[in-house]
Amino acid sequence: MALPLQVIGFPERDIARRVRAALDKVGLLDKEKVNPIALSGGQQQRVGIARAVVHKPSILLADEPTGNLDDDISKDILHLFRQFNHVGVTVMIATHDKHLLEVQKTRNIELDHGALVYR
């Protein structure tokens, strides 16, 4: 998870703080020292989300971010994306789960046989 921060030159103490904060946001702070291979598929997916947001990007692209998650965790992740959106992060989610997007009060763009449909 620290790799994006190391690449852009963050100090080690800031990296550790941000990694812990990102893990906490996705509910995995207690798994901080666990090898990713030992995590469940849903936990691995949440680590991927934490890694994507650890450096506070201006755009977040999420491809099926809740695909392996239960409903409660999915709602938590969508709430997290919403929080990022409120502080200026553009969040683009690609999903087949229409119900997932119905609970969000956001602009939705749908592909219908290759044509863009705005909802």
C-alpha cells in the first residue's frame, strides 16, 4: 500500500500514518501486518481500494469495487467514495450492479449497446 507514496517521495513517517488511515477507512486496520495472500477476496478488494486512495488522488477509477463484498461492506465503501467526492475527488465507478448506484444521489452515465445514456 505504501508504494504510491514511496514513488512520489513521501517521508516514511507520513507514509505509515497515511497507510494506517487508509486501512482504517476500509475497516482493515487490524489486518495491517497480515500478508495479502492470507486475506479473503473481499478483504483483498478493500486493501486495493485503500491503496488507490492512500495518496488522495484527484480522480478515482473503481472497476467493480464491491464485486466480492457483502451488502454492508459495499455500503461502507460507497459511503467512503462519497466522502472522497465531497472533498473534491472525482469518483468514477464501473459496475453491473444497478442497485449499487440507485442508492447514490449522483450523476450516472450508462452504456446501452455502446451508446451513452445519462441518468
